[in-house]
Amino acid sequence: MTYLEIVSNDVNAGLQSFKIDTSAIHGKFIGDTWFGGCSWTTDERYFAYVAMTKQAEINSYFTSGKIDFIIKYMSRFIHSSVG
């Protein structure tokens, strides 16, 4: 799970922590020296950071349903050729 945690140390409200789940939006955060880091805008309304794009879910051949079709087809073929 990828999430963003923002901690505020407001004098009036005290220490507050906000966790935002970003796993549905993008992949892992990039924190290297070339692209990395994060920053607030000057008016502190927006928070900018760099993250990987969300990867498409990869299904294997065995979970795609194709293998079930092949097994059903082969079992019909075996039963018809035996009897």
C-alpha cells in the first residue's frame, strides 16, 4: 500500500497527522536525487511530489480462464475418443 502522510504542527491545534491512501492513484514515490523530494507551494495549498505510474494488473496464463477452457476441451476430446 502506498500512502502519503502529512504531519502538521499547528500551534493552536497541536500535532496532527493525515494519511492519504494513494495506491489507487499511482505507484511508489520517487525519492532519488534526480527527481526526488517534495514541496509545498508558496501559499501551502498544494503539495507536489513525483511518483511512478500505476502498473496494470498482470494476469498469468493460468488465472486468465484460458487454461479452464483447454481442460474442458481436452476432457471432452478424451471422453469421446475413449468410448
